[in-house]
Amino acid sequence: MRFLSTLDENDIESLEELNALYWKWLEEDYCRKSHSSLDGMTPHDVLISQLSNLKMIGDRNLIDEIFLYRVSRKIQHDATVQVGNVLYETDPALAGKRLEIRYEPDWIGNELKELWVYLEGKRIASAKMVRFYDNAHAKRRFPGNRKKPYAEAAAPETTISFAALMKEGDDNV
């Protein structure tokens, strides 16, 4: 708010000019002036005094991973999880566990992007978007033989032979 109160909107002609005014205010007014909430120190002095506590991260991929959106979800018994009204499937060994899912919001609904599954801060799997057409036509492997064939002699007749019915009708006349 303090920055905005220093501006005269008639003097600003572009976004670049507004940004330049902001960075000047930030450096000269905010960072270099003492703050009562910091025991009279400036924000710059506080930062310099705590440099030894900062951890520098050099790996760009790790930085991106740290700032992913995070949600906690329970993996269903069919190894699926719902995120943002989209169904994802993951490793069946994770079924029944509550895990952390990390992602960028624009990954939701994108078949090419996988969401990352974490347990105790470590990536353990990924989750792919369920493609319902492919899922409906997938061959399944079941333990044992779930479809037991009928015995040949006891197999029910599943078709009607009109020729046989006509022949039976002729025999009965």
C-alpha cells in the first residue's frame, strides 16, 4: 500500500515505467529503511545476518519440483486417484495408501503429463490419466479361471432352429 500511495497515475505511461518505479521504491524505501518489527534493522541487514542459514539450490529441476502444487489423496483399491475431477491410475501396490500428489495445475486433464506420487517427501511413482476407452478394452488377468465352461452335455442351447421346430411340427401332425 505504501508504494501505491506514492504514485500519481497520470505520470505513468507504461507497465515498464510502473515496474521501474516499483523496483526503485523497493530498493530505496523498503529494503534500506529500518523497520520497527525488525527491532530497528532494515530487511537488507536481516537478510545479510542470516546468509549462513540459506541453502542454495543449483539444480533447476529440483527448484521446479519444490514449488509444485501438493495435495494429499488416498489411492483407491483399484489403484486410481482423483485430482481436479480427473481420474488417474498408478501402481496397484499403492492401493489403500494415503500419499502426496504433486503437479502443475496445467497438467490436470493433459494426457501427456503424469502427476508425481510421493511418500514421506520422496517420489515413488507417477499417476497417468485414465483413458476410459483404452481402459474399457484392456485385457484383464484374473487369478484362476473366472469363466468356467459348461460341461458339453449340460450346455444350454442358445439358438433356436426354426427348421428343427418345423420338423417337430410335421412329426406331431
